[in-house]
Amino acid sequence: MKIQAIRVPVQAEDEYFMRQALDLARTAGVAGEVPVGAIIVRDGLIVGRGHNSPVTASDPTAHAEISALRDAAHKLGNYRLPECTLYVTLEPCLMCIGSMFHARIRRLVYAADDPKTGVCGSLLDLTADTRLNHHLVVSQGVLAEEASTLLKQFFAARRSLKNRNTA
């Protein structure tokens, strides 16, 4: 009897991995950081994880994507990650997309749009700029509502706390 591998549809796979990134986003939120989480997947396995930590790390580069890229590069022993997909709960900023280009990430999947700093279509679209020497496939909106709700709740709680402290 021949055993056949069962392939999970891409949408279900994307949702599964985005849920892992959302768990990391919640971890960041509990720590008082903006709740953004990221994971990197290669061949169906998570090889990198990260969540926002610029406040606790006193590091302006400690975005979820950068932490996940560092983790994956360290685990795989290479700063180039050409067979990898990066899942993140918020549209990447300029610094993060630049890092993905340098790492040669094959595919980016993000949840919520970021109209203030997102550079994958919201503020700018660097992923469509043909002048750049690396391009990646982008899928947006995977579990966007869950990611947006998490961010809205976090900022509402911060505003409420600020208002109580100034009253």
C-alpha cells in the first residue's frame, strides 16, 4: 500500500501559522508591548519566532519580524532565508520589509493593514517596486479582524489608563 502525503490547503495553512503569530502578539501585549507577533516557516516547520519588544529591550529594532528573522537565521545557520515564509500580525514597516528583502524571504503573509507605517500597500508598496533586486509574494488579510481587534483593545486600554492617570 502506497502512502500519500495529505497537503493542507494554503488558506488553512496560512490561518494555522497566523494563529501562532497571534499567540506571540498576545505575549507582547501582556508585556506592555504593542501586540505584534511573527513566525517564520520553512517546509511546514516553524524555524523562527518573535514578538515586539522595543520597550523592554530598549531597542528600536526589536520588532516582531526582526526578532523572528534573527531567530530563524541563527537556527538555520544562514542570514539568507530564501525558502521561508514570514507570517506577521501587522503589515511590516520600512525597516522590517528591508530586512526581509536582505534575508531573501520568499513569501510574506500579514494580517492587519497599517495605514500609518505599512509599506506593503497602505502607506507605500515597496513589494511592488520593480527597481529593487528582490521580490517576494505577499498575501494580506489572513485573520485580519482578530489581529485588528487585538491592537484596538491594546490601545484602548492604554488610553483608558492614561486618562485615569491624568484625571
